[in-house]
Amino acid sequence: MILHPRTLHRIGPFILCLVLLWAITAQAGEAPPIRVGGAVPAVEIASQSEYLLDYSGRLQYQDILSSGQPFQRHTKYSFQFSFKRATLWFKCRIAPADSGDETALASRRSFLVFDNAALGAVTLYVPVILDGKPDLIEFHGGWRQGEKSREFPFLYPTFVLPDNLDASRPVVVRVATPYALQFRATLYTIDAFRKMSFVLFLIVGFFAGILIAMILYNLALYLFIRDRQYLFYITYIGFLLLWQCVLVGLFQYIWPPLGAFLMSGIPVFAALMMIFAVSFGIVFLNTPKTAPRHDKLLKGLAVFIGTIIALVLLRQLWLGNLLSYLSGQVVSVVLFTAALSSLRSGFRPALFYLIAFGVFLLCAFVFFFKFYGLIPNNTFTMHIVIFGSAAEAVLLSFALGYRIRIMQEEEEQLRERERDLEAISVTDELTGLFNRRFLNPALVKKTAAARRSGTRLSLLMLDVDHFKDFNDTYGHPEGDKVLAALGGLLIQTLREEDIACRYGGEEFVVILHNADLNAAMEAAERIRAGFEKISFRPDPKKEIFATVSIGAAELLPQETPEQLLFRADQAMYQAKQTGRNRICSA
């Protein structure tokens, strides 16, 4: 039959509409069921799912099956599901796994894994064919499900799907949680799940082991050093480790009741971790001195973070969790800038703190970007915080060691300055000998030591002859040269254990350790003979020699230091009276 051109002109648009409608319908047709197998061992199901946010929390499974519910596909990041304050429903068709083996022992089971242990309640409505008839199996999981849970024992909510799945009907999943978070839902073959779980346990165990090792190492240091910096560090890393282990579901895997209890307090552990991170930062950086503005801000943040704990105790988990994320971002930035300010003020250990916290801050921001949906949620971004935590713990441990070394160096410098000041306070500047301030306590100690050990102790009292006349004739500067020369001679002549002091003016006292009167007389003679040979030239045309009179005395039983000093002085006076430039004993 040949259509008339007018007829074709009239029905042409109608035919074109039918063709376009067919094309759209074909394109929008239902996607094939998801299947994993040897060629495709793992599939992210978010991109092939439809989701619905139930803000009322009242929808039931039968409501979801009705065609009137406004399900939609992901348009931005199809690799993950994101939570608002609502119950999440999603559905997709899943076919039994393709084992690639038609033998009777071949398994067609698959594993559905939700990679976030903080999911409160997960319910799976799985369609199956049982005895040739359609049926439905419900699986319950999540830390809020308690005894209803039918999870496969793993870190995350994991379900083993039966091998008699009905691929013609969708698997419907309901997820409700008190926290704001994201997660991926991944379908694995048995072999792929084993490989993934092995790698995940290896990651968690390795980095948790590093944190535990750092805690034990620094605890041992704290027990020896008793520096509160280590105590703040240990507490901070301890809560950081606890927070991370709860987040990855380690306690849920070991003992579900304990895991559920700890999971309900995640914001508390995060808050305590931040409070002790702030406390450690304040103490380590010494912010009251090195960054006073940041110090006030950090202390204010610590008080504010305490409100998160109060919110959790009031069961406001959603708000507490949200505030913990926001507080974590603010605290990270403030601590980082405080370290910069401390470094600019000249506090050298702040550089190591800056490096350590910078690594953690970088990892934390990757985690925050993942939280806000700005970057993909995958194994790397999901567990980057525990990597950053381990790296930070190691680097902070080095920073603590460096800070302790700096403090020890500063203390040693302070002790040296104190020793220098003490030496200046007890040293005569002109002669380099000890002064009278040092002599009195030294003589008391030497006397007591000699009596305890049963050794001898002697004393010499020296006086430069005619020194006043020398000063009056040639001036005090020339007289100082005479005194300095006598001081130098005493240093050269005496033993290391002997003590020489300038007693005052032109008078000198020598304490002779373990020396009787005969030994004292010999030492006195060496001094007298050596001094009279020293020439002085107060006038370039004139050479002058000076002499010294010496009195010697040995410590008697029951004699006090003052009495010994008095007898030596009397002996010296006798030497003066009998002609000078001589030695007399008492």
C-alpha cells in the first residue's frame, strides 16, 4: 500500500513521537541484576541502586514496594551513600554469584559489606526462590540490633546472601543510624571478601600496634621522667586509639555487646581525644609564653568540646557527632597555627610538633572532605585517619624526645650559669683565688672532714710585707700587681686539694689538706722563697722585690675553725714582729 503524501505528512509527526518514546523507554529500562564472579569479584552497588530518604522514619517494606515512592539514582558520587537526618532506603536487583564452576560443590553465595561500623541498624529484605516459590528473608545487623543481628562476624556490617536469590525482584535495604556519616555497599565473591578482609585486618592491626607501642614506650618514659607532657601524650594517643578502634568496628568484632556500648559513645571518645590533644599542645608548645593568644583560644575550645560529652549523655547523638566533626576541624587549625606562632617565637621543638601534627592534619582533612562528600569514600579515605594517627604518634614521640633534650640542654646551661655566678660570688677578681666568703664555710667543712677521717689539717696565714708603703709610693695599680703575683704563685705551688683564699687586703689564707705542721712549714717555705724572687718594676728604671710573712698552725683536737684561724694569725703576727720575710708556727 502506498500512502498519499498528504497522509504521510499528517501521520509523520505521530510516528516520530512513537519512535522517540520507544527510544526513551528502551534507555530507561530496568538495569540488569548485579552479579559478581571470577571476572568481576567485587561491585559497588550504589551506582546501580535507587535510594530514598525517609525523613519520617515510618515507611515499611510494603511501602517501599509500591511504585508511588520517589526513589532516585545517585547523580553526584555514585560510589557511596550519604546520610542526612533520615532513614535511608535503597534497592537493587542482585543475582547469585557466578562461580564459573558448574559442579555441585560450587558456591553461588556472595557477601554484601557495608564499610562503616557506625551504622546503627541495617535491615536487608532479600527475595529468594524457596521450593519453586517466591519468598523473602530478612537479615538484621548494625550495633543497635542486639540479639536480632544476623551479621557475618566482621569489622563492618556484613551479610552472606543466599545462593537462591530471586534476581527478578530487588533486594531492599533499610539503614538507620544516629550519626551523620557515609558508607559504601559492596558485593564480593567469597574469595574477594577473604582478600579484602585480610588486607583490612592487616591495616588495622599494623597501625593499632604502632599506637599501642607508642603508648607503652612513652608510659615507660613517664614512669622514669615524671614529666606531665608524657602523661598528656599517652592519654591523647590512648583516646585516639580507642576512637579509631571503635570506628573500625574492632570491639564489635571481638565482643558485640561491648562494641555496641562503645559505639554509642563515639562522640565522647572523639571529644576526650580532642581535649587531651589540646592539653598536650598547650603543655608541649608552652603556649602561655610562646603563643598567648592561641593559649586562650585553645582553653576556650577545650571547654566548648566538653559540651559534646554533655550532649551524648543527653542522648543527642546526631548533634554531638556533628559538633565533634566541626570541633575537630577547628581544633586542628588552631593547634597548627599555635605551633607556627610558637615556632616564630623561637621555640625550636615546635618544628617537630608542626611536622607531626601537619601529617595528621593532612589526613584529617582528607577524612573531612570524605565526610562532606567532596572526595570518594574508599578504603584509603575511610582509614586514612588511623594512618595519620600512627604517623603522628611516632613523630610526636620524637618531638617529645627532642623537647626533653632541649630542656636538658637549657637546664645544663642554667646550671652552668649558676655555677659561674657562684664562682664569681666566691672568687677574688684580682688574684683568681677564693674570697673570704668562701673561706669560712670551706674551713668548717675541711675541719669536720679531717676529724671524721682522722687526717691532719693545717692552715697558713700570709701577709705582704710593707704593702701599705708600696701602695703609697707607687700607687694602687702597682700594688694590685704584687697581690696578683702572689695569687698566681699560690696557684702554681699548692696541690689541687689545697684551698687558697684572699682573706682581705694584702692577707691570704691557705688550707692544707692532710698536712701536719712540718708539711705546712715546708709549703710555707716554698711560697716565701718563690715570692721573694719575683721582681716588680713600678718604675722602668727601678726593679723592686717584695716579701711575705707567714704564720702556720695545725688543727688541734677539740679546736674550732675560728681558734685555728686565730692561732695562724698570731703566728703570722709573730713573723712580722721578728723581722718579716719569715715563717713562724703556733
